[in-house]
Amino acid sequence: MRFTENELKIIYQYSAENKEETLNRLEESISEIKEETTKNLIKNTIEKLQKTAEQECSNFIKNVKKYFLNKKDNSIHQKLAEARIKSNSAVLLGHDLMGEERFMKEAHYMITLEVLNDNSSVGHKGERCRFFLSDEGYKNAKFSEQRGEIKIKSHASVFCGKLYPDRKIQKQER
């Protein structure tokens, strides 16, 4: 039996321990629902589940629950954490991406940089940092880059907390 994604979502929302309890929950919900399309969707789901054998249906419901719970647990935050671990990328020191520095009125620039030598005032050689800077702070960072203390890896303009990354001109735009 084939179920649509919406039918699977309904099974997940109304799922119980077995086929009979799940069907009861679905049937009870029909009287509560006002929208005709949703009612029809639930009725189709009930018909499909009724045609399935008890044990097979109970296993199917458990698998649907497992599928949606795994999908829910696999949030964007977990995916980002896994990507960081896989890439073995160094942790950025300095300001947090959603820190209060980003939303300060004076913050006009965001830079990520790599410290090139131990003479730098921002960190030790090899460290990577992110900073939200004022106009004066950005000038100082540019001077540090000219002196060879740091290398600015990326730059973005900041306005009211929003980031506007620089974009490189493509060959066809030149």
C-alpha cells in the first residue's frame, strides 16, 4: 500500500500503539476537523490502514513514528555540528555570529581573519577569529593586515544586524 507524505504525517500525528487505537484516534478527529480536504485525507488514510493486516499495520505505524522522530531530531543545528566535525574546521574565536556586537549601532563590518604571527594583539599564530567592527576598528584591522600580523579571510558589511557579504565579480559581469 502506498501512502502520500501527508498521509504519513497524519499517521504520525495520530499514531498509537497498534492499528485499532490509531484508527480510533483518526476517526474521532474527523468530527473535529472543519476543512474538507483534510477530512478526505484522513478518510483515505483510514481506508488504507483498514486494508492492512494487524501486525503489518502496527509495524508500519512504528516505522512511521521512527521516521518522523529521526527527521525531527536531525535539525539544522545537528547538521551544522556534524558538518563542523567532519570538516575538522577550527573554531572561530572572537565574536559570536549572533552575539550582541553584531547589533550594535557602531558595527559596520564583520571580518573573519587568521592570525599570522604571535605579535598580533588579537590572538596566537594559526587562530581564526570573527569580529564585528566599527569604521575605526576596520581601519586598524587593515593596518594589521598590511603589517603582516593577520590575514582577513572574509568581509561583510553590517547594517542593523544584517550581513551583506562582498561578492566577487564573475567573469561574464566584467
